[in-house]
Amino acid sequence: MYTTHNAFPYNYHPDEAGKAQQILSQGEYRNFNHPQLLLESTEWATWWFQTPADAQAVVEVGRTVSGVMTALAVVALSLSGYIALGLPGLISVTPVVALCPFLLAYSHSMKEDAALGFGISIVVLGTCLLWQWGNRQVLQWLAMVVLAVGVATAMSAKYVGAVAIVVAIPALLFAPRTALLPALLRPVVFISWLLLAVIAINHRAISDFDQFSEGLEREYEHSVTDHMGLTMNRPNLYIVNVTRDATPLFLQAMLMVGAVLWITFWRRKHRMGWDRCVLLLAGGFLLVLSYGVIAMDRYALPVVMLVALLAGIGTARLGQFIGKPWAKWGLPITFASVTIVTQGPICADYIRQFGDDSRQRLREFILNEPTMAGTRILAEQYTGLNGPAYDGSDDGLRSRANISSRMFAAELRSIESARRMGFTHIAVADFAYGRYFDPHVFPSRGETNSYNRSRTFYEELFRDGQLVWSYEPTHRMTAYTNPTVRLYAITDR
């Protein structure tokens, strides 16, 4: 499920080529735009599977690593539900995290999002174990190790993963304990294992500390200033809106029910402190991410994933609180059934989209449509016309049409400029033009004229261009898969 149709060209994603370059350097080059969990895991996997020194092959291994991390995240969250709430918890939690479309979407990229989800899931599991085993002499130390490794994994996936510390501290302080001395030793054990795991994963950052410092500073400045001349208010509601759109109403309802229980009832026998830790973790990520200014939906993954988990927990807690057999078992089973019926088809459609991408459909149209022979096309990079076919072959596209690639078609400033340069068609994708119509963003300082010019370009294209071919998915993925693509003829009519 998380690794199906992973062989699409790496140029479909703007960042995968750079990651493959770092792996192919055999440890000689790291830009440290992110911590090293994904790269180190991928490099180990390429060695294990004796992957050829080829960018496409490396990227496919990296995507598999992301898929495996996603599957392990689902296992860890499901296990947490079972440990905390028994079989009802397993029934309610497993489907809602396994069939989370948002999580599935980002499991197919060689990017750090799935790795962060994996780290967060280990943090959740470690917190759960500590809350359940805190008053047991031996098992509490195992729980401490799992929690420390989870925080280290989250921190080593993305820099924002350091937010996981906010759940570790209350877990260390307030989880059940046997005596005062073990409680005092908890921070020592936690910090020791945390440092050990962070150093093991990020050893290159220590050996090349200057480069690491530059990468960390560069990534921070990027996240709080602007992205390609666009920015947002700080704080903003972008992550809140993305999470709301990605969370069905019945999940939102069960999240609210759970929140009422966690806030209202403090009975220790239900060990609801763990629930509150998960809620705190989601709130911590939501708060920190609200200060970012890059309008990309994938940044909301930690919050979306934790909200789904909390909805499952809330359902099982409600049945536990009512106490009747019909509620204890009926509510989780009903919740799981609704989840499967509503989320399952969306996930199935996502999997189909990974293997049936709009960019390949556009290529086939150009190859098969008689009127496209000999045309000159200005193609945005997100349309995929600047690379090979879906299967990596040379399908003769560039022999049939003269294709010139730009990051944004609007770089030509006007449709008339494109005509004067001899272009007959313009191919655009919503990954490019969509940002100029996003109500959350506005031009950063000094970029107003460029922003207005780009937006005007697309408005003119959509108004005056002749739409020759277009494709819009039924269920739009916010990942770099199967974008809305449009092909316009711009010759004078």
C-alpha cells in the first residue's frame, strides 16, 4: 500500500534529485537542509540492496524507505491504542491511521515527511508505555528508552521534530512511578539515550559542524521569511485550515468528544494522562508550524496524523466512559466501519493516481493528437514534459514537439511575449500557478510587482488561451503526484 507504484520519474518531485545526488556522493556531500535520518537510512538501504549508482534507482529505494517508515508508524500508533485501551483501542485506532489519505500521500516520496511521522509515532508509543509501565521496576526503563529514541528519531527527521520534547517533559514528570529515586533518574536515562541516538543518526553533522550550522540556519530563515517571493503572516491559520480540510467531520466530532473527556475527567484509573500528552504534542506542532510562512500542505502531516489518532482514542475512551458492553465494543466497531467505508475508497484512488499520473496522460495526448505535431510548447517543470516518460523510456516526445521548460510559465511576463518567442502552446500545473491564487499568501517585501505580473499572466492565459487538454483528479493529492494540468493554445484566433 505504501510502496505501490514507486517507479515514477524522480523529476516529478522538485527535491528528489538533490537527495539522490547526496546519496551518490558516497558521504562526501550533505547540504544539511534537514537532519540525516532519511539520507542515512536510504544510504544504508542502497548498500544492502546493492543499488546501482543511478539517480532514479536511488530515489526509488528512498521512496521505499519512506513507505516502510510509514508502515512502522501505523504499527506503532496501533500498538499504542492497544496498550492504552485494549482491543477496543486497537479497533478504533488502526483503521483511522492506516487509512489516513494524508499519510498515504507522503509515503511515496523520498522526503522527510514520512520519517517525521515515524519519529512522532515512536514518541507516542514511548509516552504510552511510560504511562502504563511507569510503576513497574524494569519495564519503566524500557519505556524510557523507547521515548528517548522516538524523540531522537523525530528530531533527526526534520528540525521541527524537536517539538517532540514538549511531550517528553510532562511524561517524565507526571507519568506513574514506583518511588522517588526512579523518578529522579528518569531525566538521566532519557537524556543519555536521546544523545546517543541523535549522535548515531547525525554523526555527519558532528564531523562537518560548520556545514550543518549553515544548513540549519538556512532552513530556519527559509521557513520564516519567504518561499520564491511569497510569504504569510506569522502566526497564521494555514496549518489549521489544511488540517480541517484533511480531517472528515466524523473525526472532528470524535476529537471534540475526546477533548471534553480529557479536560473534564481526571480520574487516574483511566490513565488519561497519555491522551493529554498526545493532545499536547498535536498542539505543540500546530503552534510552531503556525509561525512558518511556506504554504505547503505537507507541513501539516504531524497535526493531521495526530488528530486522526486522537479521534480514534476519543472513540474508545467514550465507550470506556459509558461502561456498557454495547458502547465499549459498539462505538469502536462503528467508528472503524465508517472509517473504512469513507477513507478506504480515497486511499484506493490515491494508489491508482500514483500509477496513472496526469503528466504521463499529457505526454500521450501530445504524442497521439495529430494537431500537436511540430508545435512549440512552453512547459512548466511541474508538467513533467522536461523529463522521460513514466516508465523512464524515451517516447519520442521531443521529436514530435519542440518543448522549452521553465519553473513558471509566468517567467515570460506576458502571453504576447510567449507568442513573439514562437510558442504555440503553454502547459501549466497547479503546483506552479496555484500559489498565486492562494488566499493565505502574499508577496514578500520587494516582490509585489513580480507577484502581480505572474498572477496577471495566469489570469490572461486562463481567460484568453484556448484550452486544448486538461486533467483534474477526483481526489486531489497535496503531494507532488497527479497535479491538475492544463494545455493551452496561444496562437492568435
